Amino acid sequence: MNMPMQSSARSEIKTNVVVIGGGHNGLVGSCYLAKAGHKVVVVEAQNNIGGMTSSGHFIKSAPDHIIHPCAVDTIFIRTSGIIEDLDLKNHGFSSIDTDPSYAYLAPDGESIAFWRDPVKTADEIGRYSPSDARAYLEFANTLEALLSVALPMMRTDSRRPSFKEIISTIRSSISNRRRLGEIGALALGSADQAVAERFDHPLVVAALLGLAGGAGPIDADGSGLGHIIAALLHKVGVGRPVGGMQSLSDSLKRCLNKDGGTVLTGTPVEEILVAKGQAEGVRLADGRIIRADCVLAACDPRTALGRLLPDGALDKRMRARVEHIPANSRGAAPMKVDLALRGRVEISKHQKLRKDDVDLRKPALLIGTAEDIRSSFSSSIRGELTPDLYFWAAIPTACDPTQAPPGQDVLYLYPPAVPAYPAEGWQVLREKAENIIISRASSYFDNLDSLEIGRWVETPMDLGARTGAFNGCVTHVDFALLRSGPLRPAWGLGGYETPIKGLFLGAAGSHPGGGVSGIPGKLAAVRVRRFLDRIS
């Protein structure tokens, strides 16, 4: 492995590119740059790479159970070309397709499975409402049209779109011209409105709201785009990484190392070095300096442009824009509870009512009525915690038993909407929230009390402290139509470049946004390469 050049001063390293953040976007961008022949050093504050695509043995009382503190599945990255470009399968990455990939669990034991085939999904819905089944097929067609129009632009630089992707979008727009009105209404309206316009049965409404709610508040204008997850699961399916989500990050690191890149963990950045309006490296918390031709900040934009830049680097107007980048601004944020179990957890009430061979242990599970989902968000916005929390759940060991000792399980619990800023503070609310989540889960999963060995609990405040994400925002910048494309993360900061020459943004706070896609890192690397070519 080619190491970066050491200067005569032992405390100084010289390289072409220093990347702040070893999450999957930072690693993706680094891999593309290293493949292009550039010397790359990634600095990661935590002792492990991966950021929100990490997993590991986080419960001391259960050292052989793998926990996923954030993401557990891959979907968006399957559209990006990254897995193929970087040959990640030959670097140890593989995944198991789940089909059905999602299932809604109703309180009375009924369930609705979301299959990759939209016709099979409509058949599921038809067990409850034939009219909703027909409406779902029509909705799936609209979502497919939305995806065909939007996806090419999501995969390209929003300020310098490629000619190929522009042509693809134009062709899709022409072929779907009769649906453009529906697409516009979906993109501009709320996720709740989109469902109310089309569906009637309470279970169907709850299932679709539960799926869309993973992107954020379902009543916000523009949140209708959250339904794109249904379009993606029908188009590319959902994969669960073998060995846990850490295997994606580890495969990226192996790819980077193969091409000469270096990763430094346990290495927080104290400051981005700027001289005469140009970034020239970073100063680490331990005093070392890494000199570089440019800096790729694969951390959240408020950290990069707010905390890490020296005073005076940005003018007053741009500082104000940075300070007003929304991150959990409406008051709702996700929380995590993971349980290590000494045996196999069952969902017997719901499994017994299935009339097919679907194993409900394998898909991601959506739990909560439509009213639960709405009240989870509305209560959180008021700084309060509803006792009827809606949540997502998964049993990673159902698909990959290697993530726990033989015959044992891990249970992943993810409420997308708890108070980001509780009126009573998280120090007071933490235990109450933890108990509500476990109690809710116990009414769906059998014998949790007797099976539990230990648990991992992370509030939004905890997540922010662990990952460095401002306000614990998992998408770095709120999911909103007016914070997308060239407007993400703010006017004048889209397109990955910043007002500081040689400083680039390349994580979830940039186009196309959050989720496990790697696309912000991939596209930022293109900008960095152009910059390096100009100065070489």
C-alpha cells in the first residue's frame, strides 16, 4: 500500500486529497479518487469506519451479537453503479435479497407484504380491499414514472448534469407525459395526502404511511417523495448485507487500500486549514497536520462549514445560510433500540394468520396504525412522546444467522419519530422512551422479556454525539423538495463545491441526499478530480 508522503516534520503528512469522514460516502469518494491515481487519506473520528453504515458487537453482555446502530438494508446503492464500478463483490461484499422486503403488521394479527412484484403486492392488498388493490397498481405505475424521470437526475451532478442523464430524463418525461401532473402533485404534496387521495382501507393506509414515514414527517409539503421507496423496492429490490452493514464499509476500505489509499481512525479533525481563500489541509485534534491539494468533507455540512472552518473563512451571508441549514428542524427524529436475544424470536400472532409460506421474520416490519404514525410525528414536533409509537423492526439474523450465536437472534427497533428536542430533555425522557419501545415491541414479538440478554439504546442526542451529525440528523439535511438538487444543502452550496477553493462537500447533506446510496461521494469525487486536473 502506498503511504502518503511524510514531511521532514514528523507531525505533518502530505497528500493529494484528505477526506473528512469514513462513512460510506467518504469511502466511496476516496475509492474513485484513488482509482484515478490520486493519493488519498481518509480521517475518521471514530475508532471504526462506516459511520451510519457500521455494525458491530456493541453490547458488552452479548459480545457475539452484531448490532446495526443505523442502516440495516441496502436499496438506493443498487441503482448507483458503485458496487460494480468498485468491484465490491471481489472485496468481500455480498447481500441477501429479501422478498417480500417489507411487511406491515396490524395490531389484530393481519399483515400486508410488499413484494418486488407490484402485482403480488396488489394481490396482498386485495385481501382487504379490491378497490385499493386496483389503486395500488395505478399508484405503482405513477411511482415507476416518477422514478424513471427522477432517477437519472439523482445519479448526476445537479449543477452539471451529464448529457446522457438529461436525455434519459427527457425521454422518460415524454413517454410518461400523461402522468406528469400526478408526478407533480406527488412531489409537491404530502405523503399523507398522496395516500388519502387513493386508498381507503385502514390497513392499506397505515402500511403505505409507515413505509413513507421512514423519510420524515408525512404531513410536510414535498414529503410525497417519500413514497419513492416503494418505487425503488419494485425496481431493484432490497438487500441485507451478509455479515452486517459493516461489510459494505469494510469492502470499500479494502478497495481503497488496494489502490493505495489510507484510512486513519480515531482521528478527529479540529480545523480545516485555509489560506488566502483556499483549503490546504486539516489540523487534527492531536496536533498533527495533513497538507493536501484539496479537502473533501464527507461529514455533515453544518459541521464542515460551521465548526471546522476558521473564523472569517465565509462571509456573513454564507455563514447565515449554513446556520439555517435544516437538520431535524421540524422536531422529529429517529431513535434506536437493539436487543440481543438468547433464542429465536417469533411473531406467532401474525404468522398464524398468513395463508402462504411467507416468513415474517425476514422482511423489515412496519408497526403502527395510521393514527399512531400521525401522532408519533405530531407529538414529536411538540417535543412530546406518544405512548403509541410507530416503528420499523427487523430480525437481521433471520436472513443471516452468522450475526449471532447459533439459535439466537438480534432484534432491530427503529422508531422514525421521537422528539428531537423533548421539552423535558433526553436525560429525563430516555428511560421512558426505551420502555415504551420495548413494551410496544413485546406486543408483537413473543417472549422478549425472557429472551433478552442485553440492549443497545441510542437517542437522537446520542447519535449526534457518536457520529458527529448535527442535531443527530441521519440525513444531515432535512428531506424536502426545497433542499434537493442544487438547493441541497443551501443556495450557493449545491454541486459539491464551496466558496472555499479546494473544499468540497460529499455526504448525505449534498445531492441526492441521505440513505445508503454512495452517490454524493461518487459525484463529489468527479468535482475533486476536475479540480486536481486543473491545478496539476
